[in-house]
Amino acid sequence: LPSMGRVIVLRMGHRFFRDSRVTTHVCLTARALGADGVIIADREDKTVESTIREVARRFGGDFSIESGKPWRKTIRDWADAGGRVVHLTAYGLRLPDVIQEINETDGDILVVVGSEKMPGEVFKLAHWNVSVTNQPMSEVAALAIFLDWHQKHRAFEKIFPNGEIRIIPSRDQKKTQQLS
Ligand SMILES: C[S@@+](CC[C@H](N)C(=O)[O-])C[C@H]1O[C@@H](n2cnc3c(N)ncnc32)[C@H](O)[C@@H]1O
């Protein structure tokens, strides 16, 4: 994989219960596509946390998941520690126009995605407001495409150590290998 700093996704606007499935998909997608963890802002959700921990335990790799941290403090602390902040939004600069600049920074990256309504302040706090097309779409899809570009389409190369189970790619069946 290209050398990358840490990538953490900040999931904003999570509504308990209503958003559980989409937030879970944000986490699964982040993990599968090589991010190091997700922070669910403002609202604690132990159910999503334990679902994701269980997947990470079974399928391996290091992935952090936490919930309930205030969004503004999370972004400020991240920037104070020298990290960079990418806010995914249909209103931002086009991904192809900024990805090179983003990939050239050494710092860790916080990727912010919203749910329903985003506070305008996020646009100011972000180092880059980035659009994945200038059409409204799903945060899961936007996150997937951003991470794919960020790591230059090399998600398949990532190794997930210490899992219990590994999927064996197959043409015609569900095949797995039990590792422990
Ligand atoms: C379903 S959208 C709702 C956005 C909300 N209506 C607003 O204007 O703030 C949820 C999240 O998906 C992401 N998103 C949606 N479309 C996007 C796009 N074209 N490019 C990048 N991110 C996008 C943003 O992070 C957004 O907060």
C-alpha cells in the first residue's frame, strides 16, 4: 500500500436507532477500504460499536470505533495535533482537483461525513471540502470513493492480521478458511 498516515472517519449527525444501519455501513466501508477507525460524533451507540468490534475480531486487522465524542472538539483536537481534516460534501472542490494535494500531506487525515444536516462551521474547520461529484448522494458511497482514490485503488492489498476467518475468493460458492 502507498505510505499513508492514519485515516479516521468522523461520522456526524448519527441519530440513535434511525441511522444505525447506515452508520454501521459507514464503519464497515471505512474498515474494508483501509481506514483505521471511526468516531461517531455526539451520540453514544454501543450497539453499532459492538457490531463493528465483532466484525473486526472475526475478520482481523486493527480498527478503532468510538462514539459520543463532541464533533467540534474532535475536529479541533485533530487539527491541534497536526492532523488534516477532509470534509466530504457535494458543495466542495472536486475530488480529482484536490486529491493530489491531499495525498501529498504527511499528516493523519480525519474524513468527516454527515447524515442529514451539517453545521456550516464544518466547512470552515475543514482543510479541504471535497465533493465526489457535485450531486447529492450517500455518505457511504462518497466515503468509499474518497478512500479508494486516497489509497490509489489498492484496497485489495491491505492485510487484516489476527482474524479468525478469511474469505477465499470463489467463482461459485461461499468459501472461508478458519484461522483459529
Ligand atoms: C445524504 S447527505 C445529506 C447532506 C445534507 N442534505 C446537507 O446538505 O448537509 C449525507 C452526507 O453525505 C455526504 N455526501 C453527499 N453527497 C456528497 C457528494 N456529492 N460528495 C461528497 N460527499 C457527499 C456528505 O458528507 C453529507 O453530509
